[in-house]
Amino acid sequence: MRFAIGYQLPEPGEAPFAALVEEYRPHVAEVYFPWVHSPSGRADLTRRRGYVDWAGQGRLEDDLRAIKAMGVGLDLLLNANCYGGRALSEHLRNEVASVLEHLGETVGGVDVVTTTSPMIAHVIRTHFPQVHVRASVNMRLGTVAAMAQQADLFDSYYLQRDCNRDLDHVRRLHKWTEARQKGLMILANSGCLAFCGGQTFHDNLVAHEAEVDETRNIDGFSPMVCRRLLADRANWPLILQATWIRPEDVHRYEGLVPVMKLATRMHSNPRVVLGAYARGRYRGNLLDLMEPGYGPLLAPFVVDAAALPDDWFDRTSTCGRICEACSYCRDVLERTLVRMPADL
């Protein structure tokens, strides 16, 4: 299995991100990245509360050129959940075109654009037919019907992450996409809750993060459902009931997906994540592989990845997610939780 990893802009003086890609070159198929000042599924790359890292674009372009020279694919993210009043505009069309033209001139072009916007997909199909268009995981396309409805716009799809562990369903979607010369990909290490009821609200907040950060917001409310729930230990089994795939189970998807996406854009240690999945094994705090990882919320406890039972994947991939009538994940969590000494 090969992986798509999320780009992190290095601070001045830090090693370029391309060095990590080079270290794991045989395992890296793509690097996905946002453009500067463009809304995406995460925070702005070079701007925080009015402060702009003016040299950031140059460091990004240097990294992209180096990564491109390695033969690794470049995937531009245009995956904000909301583009506001410009969602159908000529302005947005021109902005997309200008970014793609600029990247063509400066780094040799992008290979893929991943987007949540059917309009952006249409623009790329029409004006940049050489660029592969991929449906973002945030579109939550998890059925043949959903993918078929977008088949005229997209060359490949990220699977709705809630379906990750249902191998029979993945096989069905693989069969459908392969027959139509489409691609199917999976996000492997998301820590987000399965079927999160707050995803749309949260994704919209992220798309408008520049505005939200400059606004006086209410106190006493967390917009993130996961953090509200996990403040109560009784809800910790939700972490095991989520959608992540551990490194030891990646091999089960061989032949079904050619590339797995690893969420590393905001991760504190992308090398740990990529290394674990490249090796196909991990020993440590399971939460440290995920984005988001919830480590501080569970502290001083960690989840011992090596203590997951031998039947973990077989049980969780065939259970049908009838979690309200099952105690398996709750029981496993109690066996894998380890309280760390206070002096560590």
C-alpha cells in the first residue's frame, strides 16, 4: 500500500517537508496541500489572526518542486465546505484557474485536485482536462448511488469514512468504480467520530475560520461534538467505534484501494504516522496516530495499540455498527487503557 500525506509548511530554519517525503519515498504516492489564503478543510497555511508569513509561499513552492522532482504526485486541496456567496461565481472560477496556472508555471503543475465543490470540479473538467479531479472525503460519498450522481465530474472518490471498516461494502464500491475506470481511496487515520452529527457545522466553521477567529464568539460552548462528549469518560468507547484503520490492518485493503490518505496536515508528528503505516505496525499510544488524536483529553491515560485483541478487525469489520446493543469496544477499551505515571 502507498499513501497520500498532508503537507505541513516548515517554520523558517526547519527541514523542508520534502525531506520527509524523500525518507519514505517508496511509500508515498501523493502529497496533498492547500494553497495560501484559500479556504480548505483546515486552517490557513500562512496567515493567523492578521499575521502573514510572507515567505511561506516561497517555502511551499520550493517543497512542491522538490516533491514533484521525486515523481510524487501533487494534490491541490480546494475542499472548503463553504465558498459563501461566491460558490457559483466567475470570481471563484478565475481564482481556481489562476492558482492552477501559477502552479503550472512555478512547480510543474499539479496532478490532482481534491474538492468538495461540484462547481470547482466542473471548472477543472472544462478548462484543465489534464488534471485528475477527486471528490473530497468531506462530501461523504459512501454509496454507489452517491458516486454515480457525481460520476460526470469526478475521476476518483474518497470514501465516506464511516464506511471504512465494512470490507464487503468497500468491495462493492471498488467493483463499481473499477468497472467505470474511476478510483477509490480511503482516509485511514481520522480520529473523527463515526457518523458525527456535528461534521457539517464544524466543516463550515473551518471554511470560515479567518472570519470566526476575528469575531467575539460566545463563551461556554464547544462547537466540536467529540470534545464535548469525550470530556465524560463514559463516552471514551466512541474512539474505538470510530473510522480509523490501524497500520496492522492496511494489508486487508490491498487490491481494493491503491492509495490510503493519512491525515498529517495538522498532526504534531507526521513522521510517526507515516512510519507506522509504512511498516504496517505500531507500538505506542493509539491516539498518537490519529488526527484529531484526543491524547490530552484522556490524559493521564493512553490507549496501548499493542493490546488490541487478535480479533479486533474481524469483529469491528463485521459488526454492522449496532453499537447501542454491543459492549465489545467498551470492553476492549478497558483492557487497553494504561494510566501513565505522573512523573513521566
